Amino acid sequence: MKVGLIGTGLMGGPIALRLLEGGLDVVAYNRTATKLQPLEDRGVAIASSVKDAIASCDCTILMLADAPAIENTVLSADIRPHWRGRAAIQMGTIGPRESQAIRDKIVAVGGEYMEAPVLGSIPQVKSGTLQIMVGGTGEQLQRWEKVLAPLGEAMLIGEVGAAAAVKLALNQLIASLTAAFGLSLSFIQRQGADVEIFMKILRDSALYAPTFDKKLQRMVDGNYADPNFPTKHLLKDTNLFINEAIASQLNVAGLSGVQEIIAQAITNLDLGDLDYSALVESIRNPI
């Protein structure tokens, strides 16, 4: 089976290599050609265009930044007809309604669409332990399971849109938990309390979440380099969640404050490209 991959950024590149290691023929395309050279050096075939990537493969994974990027890259008037008889597996984080709209456009020209966003980052890609949430049908999951298998465990959530919703719900927790922990940590530091004693009590309580220890040292050291998930992507996903939650008539007042903290970390402190735990600097340096 030949698998295309469009978008070889932070996650797309490692995914291409993992699929190759899993015995699949991989054809990659990226608008920034320099990002393709390391993949080509490892044996990934390189498509000369989006059309070439789609037409030459049984299915094509989309790992683009957001829904507008998907629209512009693979759904323009000259590209859309090339989806006839081909399948798209959308693995980025987009909104449920956005995913459904993309499905409708691909299906309308005779193509197939399945969403498969993931929980996990680069280490989980490399170890093949991503949690993959599938929106589509059971038949689709069965048909494309061998494509997803090298990456991790695939779970059918429901129809298109359902998996996108679960992914946003999980990323909302990333934002909320990180902001809550960052505030508590910063507070006890300002009060002169011992961080290790605080963490011991926290770890032994029902309040503990493993992500706290994963981000503790970064927050203590102020070292946010080499991110697996940058702050700007967390803001994008938080904005998406808020829009979708409001459309579902939910109160998002609590998350709106977190959204503001993340936005300030990017706008005022220029931390958008660093690890999302950098949002704690916005808490420590209110403007």
C-alpha cells in the first residue's frame, strides 16, 4: 500500500518515518521543500506537487496546521477533482464542523474521508504508542487500519466530527490543567513554600495528574526549548474549542481566562514557538 503524507512539520515528519519503518511505501509533500530533504535521505519518496501525492497513493494523510491550510492546499478548484477514487485521512486538530465540511467536499467529487486525530506527540510517534481517535465508519477503520497500526492504537469514536470533538476536549484539558498547575506552582514559590513538599502532597492526592510532573522542571527552570507542542498551537486549539463549545451552548467563562493567559504569552512575551508550559510566564508576569 502506498501512503501519501501532506504536511511534514513537527508531527508530520516523524509520522512519515514511522510509517516507512512499518513497511509502508510513503510519498511526502510539503510546501516548504527544505523540510523534505531529511525524509528523502531516509528513504521517503518525495512528491513534486499536491496532485502527484494524491494521485499516486491509495490514501493520503493530512497533517496541516488548520482547516484553512487544508482548504488552501488540497481543496482548491484545481486539486479537488484529484480526490476521486482516493482517500483522505485527516490527522490534524480541527473543529468537528470543519472536519465535516472537508468531508463533504471530498465525498462530493467521489473521494473518501476519515478523520483520525491523535493524542500524543513526537515520542509517542516514534514508539508507535499514539492514541488515534477515528471518525468515520467501522468499514473505513478496517480498510485503513494497516496505515494507522504503525502509529498506535486506533479507536472508532463515531461519525466524522466525533473524533475531532474528543480531540478538542482533550486539548482543552491540556490548556486548563497546565494553567491551573502553573498558577498553583507560581503561588507557592512566591510564598516561599518548598516545591518538593508541595509536589509530594499533590502526588499522593486525588488532585494529581501526570502532566504536572512532565512540566514541573520546565516551569521551575524556565526552559521551554525544543517543544513537542508549541504554545501557538495550544492557543489555536483553545480558540477552536471555545468556538465549538459556544456553538453547543456551553459556558466557557472559565476557559476564556486561560485563553487570555496563553494569548498574552504569545503576544506580550513572544513565547509562541516554545513549549506550551511557557504559558506560566504569562501568569508570573501579568500585564
